[in-house]
Amino acid sequence: MPDRYAVIGNPVADSNAPLIHNELARLTGQDLVYERLLAPLEGFAATAERFASEGGLGLNVTVPFKLEALALAYDVTPRARHAGAVDTLRRERGRWYGDSTEGAGLVGALSRRHSVRIERCHVLMLGAGSAVRAMIGPLLQAHPRSLTVANRRVDKAVRIAEHFADIASVGAVSYAGLERRRFDLVIDATSFGVDEDRDARWPAGIFGQGAFAYDMAYDDAPTPFLRFAIAQGVDGFADGLSMLVEHAAESFFVWRGVRPDTTRVYEILRPGR
């Protein structure tokens, strides 16, 4: 019987994770099967434990269960501890061990897929939601020239900066505080692209010469943030599909000890692009 892995969430029916992981398994010759696992909103832990009792060895955890996954894990990696959430669970010696692989997926996407030299960049992260904490640690480990978190509510950005003060200095500003500041890499982690009917705009004038714009959301057409960046004169840009793929590759490595080449996965998800 092949080893079993799954993505667990609610909802989970539209997840591309099974397509990605099953292709990674085929490419690397790993004998595994990866599926979707719908957990009741009040039944995450029971669903994860039942999956383990049936032979399940690993889970990718999506909304809304990442905090519950952190509580379920017997132990977690330092990057999961800094993220304050778990998105990858590995079964070992009858217990779940937690990791956070989305931030590594973002860094991998930027550096390997899009050839962004993070160590040369003044980086701006727009937004200060829970997902941002998972990104900051891996970005800092890539040694950017500076890293700034900007949010409409500056107190939320300040809390994130304070959380990572033991690793490096992180700037925290309101959107108004970005006036006359330019950045080499701008990452959008706001919900504006999802809630397009909100009267919200990104701050103009934040892109330096040759800047790269990255949206953690993704769509077949350019996202609202990427349309904004293009209108601001940005030539280099990408959406979060590459982060999704590289996040999958990172969790695959956590489970199997094999780091797959993801080129073929991109060709399947976006043929001809």
C-alpha cells in the first residue's frame, strides 16, 4: 500500500494540493497517494487522529485549522514557533510534529522561480494578518537589506515587528508612513484583492526602479494588486501560484527527505506560460 498524505481543511474541495503532490511523487518515484480531507469545523483533531490511525503520515493544514494544528502537535520547529501556527504535520513515533512551510515556499518561489535576489532588496510586506507572521522569519533568513511591514492599523504591524525582534530589526509603519519611501520587492498580503468591493487602495509610489511585485493570492488573470503594480510602472511581477507550488515542495521535503524539481508542476497548472 502506498503511504498516505492529505490536505485537511474546511472547505477543501477546490484545493490544487492533490494534483501538485501526486505529480511530485510521480516525478521523484515516491510511493505515496495524496488526497483531500474535509474536517468538520469542530472536529479537526479527531479527523487528523483518525487519518493517522488509518496509516496517514502527513497533512498540509489549511484554513481554518492552523492554530488547532499548532495545539495538536507534540513538538514544532522553530519556524513554526515564530509563525505561531502550523501548516504541515508529520507523523512520527505515534505523534504529530508541526512545521510551517509556507514562508519557505514564498522565499523559494521568489529566489528559484522568479530569480529575485532577496539579499539585495529593501522588502515591503503589505498587510499584518496572521499569514504575514509565517513569511517574516524565512524572509529574514534570506538576509534582505531591510524588511518593513506596513498596515493601515500600524499597531498590528508593530506587534509583528516586536515578535521578530530577537532575529532582526523589522520596520513597522502605517501606509501614511510610506510616503517618499521606495522598495525593491513589494509583497501583498492584504485582503484587498479578495474584497474588491471594499473602498481600499494600496499606497502609490512604493516601487523603486526595477522593483518586483508579488501577490500572495493567485488567479488565472492578473490580480487587482498586480494590475495596480503594472499601472505604477512595474515590469517584474508574479502571483501566489508559485508560492503554492514551492510550499508543496517544501512540505514534500519535510515528509520524504526529497526536494523535487517543480518545473513540470508549473507546466501542468499553467500550460504555455
